[in-house]
Amino acid sequence: MSELAVRDLHKSFGPVQVLRGVDLEVEAGTLAAVLGPSGCGKTTLLRVVAGFERADAGTVSIGGRVVTGVPPERRRVGIVPQEGALFPHLDVAGNVGFGLSRERRRSSRVGEVLDLVGLSDFASRMPHELSGGQQQRVALARALAPEPALVLLDEPFSALDSGLRAAVRAEVGRVLRLAGATAVLVTHDQEEALSMAVRVAVMRSGRLVQSGSPAEVYGAPADLGVATFVGDACVLRGTASGDTADCALGRVTLRRPATGAGSVVIRPEQLVVDTDDGRSGVPARVVSNEFYGHDALVHCDLRPAGSEPLVVASRRAGEVQPLAPGDAVRVVVVGSASFFAD
């Protein structure tokens, strides 16, 4: 597998600028996720890298070889589309071997990749006999069979139900790691990007606004837009002075020094909600409690003196002491917050 380098990529459709100077690097043998809302340009980026669309400006290099202008079939890129897109008239082995030469189809290559994705016993099955997750694994096997330099995954789990999605993406991640594949996952699902990728590139309005490890993007967002898009966030008005800021949750520590008015961003897991026993924290009242089994989402109404009521959210692991609407509680901030000046 080879590294991917995208430099200053531009693409317009008529008067609409879809890509505006995109730069992206993916190290060989790693999985990167391009994360962004619908319409941000991430699928167009994938199509330009694959060669299905021609860029107006900029370059795409795979393994140090510039492939700008090279037709898709000569780029050595494997594609895993949204819904598998298997050929209904071919069995699993036929689908996997479709892109191989006759000689390679007769070799052991089809069996090797089916074994890699855990479907070696399904070679003679037809696509309609498979579950949605199995179809996606066949699509991945088909993409890996020609030993491409790069694998592109275009929201491959969006058609799966939520119960199956987590299991399939974990399996796909395992297969890509075992294959040593260089891969780019395009998705709008934050949990998917953070859990699967080594590197996450956040895209907005045709530009990459932040790129880094999942922990960096989640824990140190580049701006307020990234903070609120990548994971849940409690956003409060506040005033910063050096390493701290004052807001409705009291005085909080900041990750980076700042000054002036702006937005304080705190992740829900940093908010500890406990019964109102007079200890530290800000008094609040429970509005609702959404129980999920492994944790709960507790919405609290803060009523600090001289301010409007605010609603914040907090996860409560284990839900040992269930909270009901109307309960008096105290909210304590654990760790440091992000701050974005006006």
C-alpha cells in the first residue's frame, strides 16, 4: 500500500465551488477519515481522488506518483461504495474476482481475501442470500482483491441499522489493519470517524478546517464549528482571563490562555451531576433523564443569579442513582474547557 497526498485541490460545478484548496495527507498503511456534514464536498473529494471527477486545479499523488489526469482504472484504487453494489447475477466468489485477470481468478487470491474478511465458507452464496453486513464485507474483499495502492470507502455503513453498524465497522477496521491497507473513509458519522480512523480530517464548505488524531480533533477543536460538530458539546457564554474563564458553570480552567468574551465549550463527560448536598458545583434542576443502559443523558436547567435559564447535558455512568425531573442537583466541571473568542 502507498501514501496519499492531495495538494491545493479545487473543483467547481458551474458557479458552485465544491472544493476550495483541499490539502490532505494519509500515511501508508493507515486509515484516515474525512468527516463532514452533507454538502461539504467530502464525496467530491473522494471522486476526484478515485479519478471519477477531474479537478480544476491541484494534484493527487498515490505512492509518490502524481495521478492527476490518469484514468481511474490505472490509479490502482479500490472502492467500497455505500451499499456494497454487488452484481446480483454473480456469486460471492464471482463478485470478489470481478476485477482480477483470468489468471488471478484461477489462483488462490479470491480465497485469500474471502478468508481475510471471514467469508471463506460463503464463496458460492448469491448476494441476496447475505445479510447487509456480509454484503459490505464482500464489497471490501472485492476492493482488496487486486491489491490496490489505496482503498476509498464512501459512507459504507450508512445503509446498515444501528445495531449492526458498530459490529461491521469494527470488522472492516480489523480487515484493513490486517491487510496493511492505506484507506480513506468518507463519513458524516462522528462516532464512526473517531472510533475507526488513525487520523480525522474535518471538512466544512469545501475546505479542511482541522486534521489530526481523533483525540486531538475531539479534545482540542480548531474552532467552535468543529467543537459542536465532532461529538456532543455544552456551549456557554463566558469571559476569559488568562488560564480561566467565568461562565454559568462557575470558573473553569482553559486548555489555552485567552482573553475577552466568547464561547466556553465543555464535553458532556466532563460534567458530573450529583445530588444537591451543598458541596462544590453549581446548583441546577433536572429537566429530563434519557437512559441508555451503559450511561444516561441528564438535561439540567441552570439558574445562576442574573442570567437566563440554560440547559446542559451530562453523562452519568452506570446510573446508580437515577435522577428524575425536578430533582435538585449540583453540576461540577472536571478537566479543562475550550474557549473561542468572539
